[in-house]
Amino acid sequence: MWKWLHPYAKTEATYHLCEKLVPWFAWLAVLGLVVGNIWGLAFAPSDYQQGDSFRIIYIHVPSAMLSMGIYAGMAIAAFVGLVWQIKTAHMAVATMAPVGAVMTFIALFTGSIWGKPMWGTWWVWDARLTSELILLFLYLGVIALYHSFDDKQQASKAAGIIAVVGVVNLPIIHYSVEWWNTLHQGATITKFDKPSIAPEMLWPLLISLAGMACFTGYVVLRRLQSEIIRREIRRPWVIKLAEEVEGGKGAL
Amino acid sequence: MNPRRKQRMTVVGSIIFLVGGAVALMLYALNQNIDLFLVPSEVINGKDGVIPQTGQRLRVGGMVVPGSVKRDDDSLDVTFDLTDTGPIVSVSYQGILPDLFREGQGIIITGVLEGANKVRAEEVLAKHDEEYMPAEMAEKVKGIKHVKPSGAGY
């Protein structure tokens, strides 16, 4: 069943797959972010309670969802890397961690900016905010551990374990607003009921989310390519690739 | 699957399981401390059999009872009542209220319990729900007149 995945254990195949996917992600990201954000920030109606302040949702929610989504992806890659000892999977972990950390930071930062005018405070130690902060620390832990070993095989193993274990935090973040009393409101779209947001506000949000996801995909794939090149620099196929690029430049 | 992979899978799986279990037990033990606030009925009837004592610092979260907001004309003093399912806690506060503060709104206050149901607040935070809709729709669906933040006049 998983036969089609096998070739991508080879870094070369993954590199070329990334090369093929990158332009798609790039264009969809530009399209989604431009359409979603302009629609959301300029044309969507303002909220009955929060007025225009709610519009930060078009950045806050996509980044918060992706901070968790990237973590899930990273943990799956780490699990595959640990159990099947596939180098490409380990590289993907190292690639995704900084991207996820930035998304988490954006989510916390925009949340803080949103919290000040609406709630009346930049920060409060409620379960949702605290568990999201722990997610940021998990990302930083993975990054720090990966860079603290010179032997990248050892580094990947250590970082992979943190990444896999940290998965426990994901359901806590998601359900924090239901399990405990929090200042943060409940889920608006990630629930089984109908989303509790008017459709003319929901569409730009979904488009921004798709745009942000494609942007993340673009950045992750590009970073994965450079990580592959960096770690496989002495492989014949990389040398050949470099010569081709050099040759192409020479012809210009 | 070859035995070495199987073994690694078991090891990684049991690490996740053990850490997950440990975190779950920890959260269960800390359960009542993770709640950000007490609701008024917990302030008065107690939570898990513990009734807050006078002089205790606490956070209370509830709805502002319509018609209970009284402003002092000469100062920033304001008093209002909070409720959830019946019991009422009255709050006194000196300072500027957040923009979303209005009657019927969910509010969280931090303060000191001064009597059985009296709290002197040091901080007032406004909670908003997860529903977003334009003003016209709110009026049609929920019968709420649009009140611009800071336009409520408290």
C-alpha cells in the first residue's frame, strides 16, 4: 500500500519532487494570501461586537491552526524517522521546526495585539494561551536539540523524540477552552457544528487559511531542498546538479 | 515489518503512551488550578466543597447583570453585579473598563473577596464569545442592537 512512498526515502527523489511542487505552492500562496487578506481586511463586514478589531482573525487563526498543523506533520515525520530510520524524514523535522516556531510566534503575537483592545490585557495565564506558549517552547526545544549535536544522526534522534512526545500538547491546546474556564473563547470553525461565523466573514478566513498553508508548504519544501543539499553535499548527484547549474550560468 | 523496526515502534509508542499518561494525570491533579476563574455560584456555594474565604484573592467570571452598572459621577468608581445561573456577586472597581464592557457581557475580574458575595476588583477583563457576524445579522438573529466598542457610554 505504501509502495509509492518508498522512492522518497532517497533524498534525490525528494529533492526533485520538491522542485516540481514548489511553484504550485508559491502561486497558490500568493493567490490565497492576497485574495483572503484583502477580502478579509477591506471588504468583509465588521463584527457586531468588536467592530473592525476582529479583522486580525484573518492572520491570527490561520497562523494558530498552522502552528498546530505543522507540529503534527513534524511529529509524524519524526516518528517515521525514528522507527524506519529514514534520513529524509529526519531532515523534514529539522526543516519544519523553525517554520512552526515562527507560526506559533505570529499566533501568540497577533493574539496579544487582539487581546489588548478587546479583553483589556496583553496576556493572561489561561489554559489556551499557556499551552500555545508551551508549543513554542517545544519547537524551540526541537531546534536547540537538533543544533546541539555535531553528529546529525544523533541530533535527529534526540530532536525527533522531543517532537514525538510533544504531540501530547496538541489535544490539550485544542480542548483547553472546553476543559477549563478560560478568557479565550471557544472554537469557531474547528468543531462538528456549523461554524459560528457569518459566511461572508468565513470565506475570506478559509481562503487566508489555504493561502497561509500553501505559503508554509512553499517555505518548508524550499528549506527541505536546501537541507538535503547541505547534508548530501558530497553525493555525486548533488555535485552533478551543481555543475549543471554552473554550466547553465556559463551559457548565459 | 522486520523485528528491529517493530522494537523501535514499541519503544517510541510506549514513550508517547507513558508521557501522555503522566501529563494526563498531572492535568487531572491540577484540574481546579488550571481554571482561570470561578463563576459566581462557585464563589457562593463553593467549588469541590471549598468555599472562598473573605480576604482571598480570586478571579470571578460571569455575566454583567443588566441594569446593575452604577457609575460614580465624580470619580472612576463603578459597581456592577456578576451572575451565572442565579447567585450574584457584586463587584466594585476603580479604573477604566475595557471597550467590550457592557451589560450582558461576559466579564472576568481579579480582586479580593471582601464579603460573602462582595469583591473589590483590581482588574476587569472582557470576554467575548466565538461568534462573529455583521451588525445587521446580529440584530436580525439575536435581536442585539449594534453597540460600538466604547460607544456604550459607561
